[in-house]
Amino acid sequence: MLVSHPADESWFRKGELLPGLTRTTESSNDPQTLQLVSAPALGPGLAFLDAPDIDSVVDRNRQLAAQLLAAADLWLFVTTAARYADAVPWELLKTARLRGTVIALVLDRVPQEAAPEISAHLAEMLTNHDMGAAPLFVLPETTLDGQGLLSEDVTRQLHTWFAQLAADANARGAVVRQTLDGALAALGPAVAGLAAAADEQAVVASALDERVTAAYRTGRRNIEDGLKDGRLLRGEVLARWQEFVGTGEFLKTLESRVGQLRDRVVSAFTGRPAPGRNLQNALESQLVTLVRGVASDAAEQAYAAWSSYPAGVELLEPALQKPSADLPERAERMVRDWQQYVLDLVRKEAGDKRIVARGAAYAVNGIGLAVMIAVFTSTAFIPTGAEVAVGAGTTVAAQKVLEAVFGDQAIRTLAARARTELLKRVNVLLDAEAARYTDRTTAVGLELEPGTTLRQAAADVERAREELALTGTSS
């Protein structure tokens, strides 16, 4: 409720003061409304703004009270003989003092016999809190009139003080300037704390992002290891490869002349399309399984890391603990696209070699599959004992196939290019998974050094305050 002289009411209707509140002339319990009351006896130039209790049990009431107090030029703080020493009002008075707000106090319902003692004690407390100059009005405990109001005799001292203030434009201006100057002066320390918090928030956001980066960096490393240690050559892939090239006669011919091997390769590739498809499917399944497992581990690690930060907990939701729901489909599409890339690479690198001309599409497909097998080893088909043991001759077979078609150096080049391309595509997939986390910190909109901007703004305000010298002195 805002009470003012009729001559001032039009100004308060404009909404420049407390623009977030809807003006009304009716009583309302809506905390978003401001009731305007016209009081001719008040005198122009002075308005009273009634605020809810600062210690209200309703959160919105306390927030509204803080908002109204921040809009006022002068606080008339009313307390009672029984409550004047409570902690909550003194916290608010401390805030007012730090902001330089002009304060006047009313000590209400004071027993006559205890008035000197209580008044002296309150005055001492005000002095100890650097508010000894604040006007203090002591109202005795008395009987209310028929309308539930205090008698004019009881309130005369307070009435006279406000009447003098209303009649003196210079005095009112001094109050406004003192409060404004105090609010501006308090801005520096307040912003300093805010800037420090903003810097800390940026540090925490960076730490959260780094935890995500570390989790998915580990995932990438696990993918790379999976392409080196032969684990993908086990089980279904090995069985389908042996089915594709033949585990008997084909392996026995590996020591034959290259020219004879080419003929056998073409025959195998052109006559066995179904085993080739089985092998391609097995390769796809193994890679997808590896990617899904890595993405799942990375999501769990990132989730656990964020759970150790209060800020991280606020940004989390249960779905982040697992990979994206559509990851399996995207992983399958990624692997199929990579397989097509390898086939196109083989077709391009083979050029006009006779093997492609004689074997047509099956030759390209078969050689491409051999390149894919090559990607699953760490030495680009230079077999080691471990690889031979894992692949049961798979690496030797694939190496000879490719050497027969392209030569030794081409084997290395094709396998390296195919592996690099696969890792690049896996990185894109994992980056999208990691972005589910990092997009949440990005959405906060933090600058790299948010505190710097705040401190500079506060310094600009302080410089302007000193130049204005609102209270008549320049510090």
C-alpha cells in the first residue's frame, strides 16, 4: 500500500517506482499489486509505502518487503518493546546502514515504567551499530480509540517530524541524496562479492566441462585401444573372416606366388558374396558394441563427476547417466557410413588394377573387408605373435591378400587412412554425447572472466558518484 497526497498520485500511477507491480485502488492480497491510497492530510512531497513483515513466514512476503524497502528513500522502522532486540530486524538495519539509507525508528508499546531503561538500551544498540544519529520515537503502551487508532497526543512527535520533512524541500532532497549516495557507495563492496562469486562460478563451470572432457577422452582412448589390441578380431568377426576367405586351402596358398594368389583372391571374392555380407555385419556389430560400451562408461563417469559438485547436481537429470536413447541407431549408421567410405577408398586407390577389372564389385568388397580387418590391429598387418594368436592367422591372411593387390606400402597407407577416418567419425559421435553435458554449462552464458566486467562497472559507478558529490563532499 502506498499513501500519498492527491497531487502526487498521478506520478505514482506512472509506474516508474516499482514498475513490476500492478497499480490498483482496491485492497488486494495479490503480492503483485500496489494499492494507491489518496490522503489529503499527508501533504505533498511525502508518501508512505507500507511493506509486509520482514520476518513473515511466507517467502513471497519477505521478498516483497525487500523489494519495497529497496525502493524507499527513508526507512521508518517500527518495532516493539518486546521485539526490538530480535536478530532479524537488526540484520535488516545493518543492510540499511551499509547502503547508507536514512533510517528513523519507532519503538512502540513501551510500558511507562520501563520506557527510560528500554529507550536507553535501544539507543546504545543503535550507537554500537553505527546508527546513533537515527531519530528514535518512543510510543508508550496505551489504549486505542474507538477506531483502533493511537491518539494524536501519542503520535504528535512523529507527526511533527514528518510534517517538517514534507514542508522542507531541501530536507527531503538531502534525504534522497544521502540514500542514493549510500546505495551507490555500497554497490562497490556488493559487486566485489558478486564478482568473486561469478569468477568462482566460471571456475566451477570450467571444472565441470573438464570432467566431461576427461570422461569422453578416456572413451576415445578405449576405442583406440580396441582397434589395437585385437579384441575385435575375436568371436563372430574371426569366424566370419575365416568363413569368408576359407580356413583350409586359402591359408595353404599364402606362400604361393603373388600372381597365383590374385587369381584365387578373385575367385574367392566373386564366388562368396554371402560370407562377405556376414563378415561385414559382424564387423558392424563389434564396432557398434564397442562404441556403445564406451559411450555408456563415459556417461556414467561424467554423471558421477558432476554429482560431486553442488552446481553439477543442479544441472543433472537422470537421463544423462546413460547414453542418448538414439545412440545405437547413430552408431550403426556411423559404422555403415565408414564401411562405405572404406569401399570407396579401395575403389579409388585400386584404379585400373586388373584385380578390380576381373573381380568387379565382389573384388572391391572383399578387399575393402580385408582393409577393415586391418584396421582392427595395431601394426597395419605386420603380424606379431599376439595378433596371430588372437586372430588364428587372420592378420597373416589379410596381409597377404592386400599385398597381392596393392603391395606392402599400400597396405600400411590404406589401413592407416581407414583407421584415421573411423576414429574421426567416432569422435563426432562422442562429441555429440559429451555435448549433452557441456550444453548445460554453455546455456548458463558465462563469460570467460565475468568478474572483470562486474568490477569495471562498479568502478565506473564509483567514479561517477565521486564526481556527483551527492552529499556535498567528494571523496
